[in-house]
Amino acid sequence: MKPLDRIAIIRQSLAVFICALIGLVPVVGLFPATCALVRGCRVSRAQREFNPARNYLRWGITLAVLGILSSFVFALMIGLSLVSRVPDPGDGSQGGF
């Protein structure tokens, strides 16, 4: 493997970690977390030799999965809270007769 390829893999591993950190923000971080997960899988397949930034790559993939899950849980919580606030037309809480 050429030295430039090694440098590119190290930089991409660090980019995965940074994107995954941003991806921990619910909903807003869904796109960066998805990008980090895709890029992390590509980098882990491409590395054939020792990668000094391997820990960053592993943590980046882990944090990306956690970021995607947190976004879905957050969206589910918002959706459930909106559904629970819809008044039932037959319960009389509208101030009717």
C-alpha cells in the first residue's frame, strides 16, 4: 500500500469519527450519521494493513449507529406525543353540550 493511500485511510477514519460525533444530535445529525456509517464501512473494507486510526474508525461506526437510532427514537417520541394530544371527539372535552 502506498503512503498516500495510508494517509487517505487515516484521514477518512478521522472524518468518519467527526461525522459520527455530529450525527449524535437527534434528527439534525441523521444525514452526517448516515454518511459516517457508509463511509466507515467503505474504509473498513479498504484497509488491508495496520490503520493507526482504527479506534477512531470503530468508534465512528458505533457512534453513527447510535446517532441514527437516537434520531429514530426522538422522531418516534415526537410522533407519539403528537398522537396523544389529539382530542377524542366523543369525550366532551371540547366544551360542547
